[in-house]
Amino acid sequence: MRIATWNVNSVVARLPRLVEWLEQAAPDVVCLQETKVGDDAFPCEAVKPLGYEVEHLGEGRWNGVALLSRAGFADVDRGLPGDPGFPDQATAEARTLAATCGQVRVRSVYVPNGRTPDDPHYAYKLRWLAALREAVAQDSAGSTPFALMGDFNIAPTDADVWDPAAFAGSTHVTKAERDQLAELLATGLSDVTPRIAKGNPFTYWDYRGGNFHKGMGMRIDLVLANAALTERISDAWIDREARKGKGPSDHAPVVVDLSR
DNA sequence: ATGCCTTTCCCAGAAAGA
């Protein structure tokens, strides 16, 4: 079984690249982030011929997460209990959904960006991560193979950014964010580090300034696996080819192969 | 150099991304 996660930065703008990638990579289950469409506008018909059913939690212009599955769906869980919302609890955003697809349970996540450490959005990011931890604890500790996959907007270590000095005072690398990631892992998950391609471990490169070609990226798209899933992993890598060429997302997919 | 690109709203330029 092959599972994957990809922040597509608009599923509508990325549709030709998404379909091409699904045909080539042929994953069984895919977690998508930043679909940027409402539920009625998700292009389900474009992926159905490839064998995929779709579960989507969208809100329109921003955010939006989806699951594509060739292994069916059960126990679909939309959104986050206790979601702090932004700017307040009345306005929860479309940032996570989970489902069981055949033998594995997956949860697609799009963690809030945080903007800057002194921005209210940063405090929201930390609160949202705490709520996420509550939501995944049971799956993390369970005997069903489970993967929490998506755009975490956190670089786990300084080796996961192209230049730690360039991120001084920025979000994505602060101790509080990394502490939240550690708390998430402490529920029973491990960070599945993909094979290194071309000397760096990155999954995201800013569109500006030719950053991709200069190797100026970050590893912020993660697969966090529980023990039952970890023992089935046969391979994991970052599909850099999807970041090349015409009209790419600024993120590359992370792909994980399971032995059964 | 607080920018550099891309997307959405929808037709002008702001907001957001990270």
C-alpha cells in the first residue's frame, strides 16, 4: 500500500499536475492540503476515473483538506473537537479530517501558519496544535496503523531549513512550536524521515527568487506514524519531480510505502 | 531591499502564504 501527503496550493489551479501525479505515483491514499475550494467545487469527477473516492472539508478561498482513497472510507471524522478557531472559536477553519481507508487510518492536517511570533495567529497555531493532540491521542496509541500527515508548518530541527540563521525570529522554528510537535509525537507517533534526495530533506520551497533551484527550502510536510504503521514501512521519499516544471505547487508530495 | 511568486477574491489590488 502506498500513502502520500501533498499541499497542492489550490486543487483547482493544480488539477492538471495532480492528475498527472496520481497517474504516475499511483498512491492508494492521499492527504491533500490547501485545496482552497468549497465542498461543492472539489473536482471529484477528475479523480474518479483513476479510482479515487474523495472526502473533503473545504471552506472556499483559504485552507481546505481532502482525502483521496482507492481503499474506501470508514469512520470519517471532520474537523477538530475543541478547535480554537481564528480569530475566535466561532470561526473554526477547514484544517483537518480523518478516515480509515482499508487497513490504515489517516488524518490530513494543515496546521496554521503562525505568521510571526508576536501575531495572534501564532498563539492560535499553538492552541490548534494542542487541540490536535487531544484529537489524535486515541489513534496514536491504537493498534490500527495510523498516520498523521500533512503540512505542519514546523521544521522539526535546524537541519530541516536551508539556513537556520535566515529563520532567526521567525515562525516554523521556534521552541514553542517544536515543543508542540514533541507533545504530538509523545502520543505515540514517530517522524517518518524520507530518504534524502539531492543532499537536502526539504518538502517546501518559496516560489520567489528561484529558491527551489538554489536549494533554499524547508521540511515542513511530515508523516507522523504510530507503531503499528511504522513497522509496515518499506520506503519513504519526497517526490521532488512534482515541484519542477510548469505550474507546480510550492510543496512536494511525501510518499510512504507500506509492506502490507 | 520590509522584494523577488502564486493563489484567491473577481477585474484592482489586498490578503495570505511560510
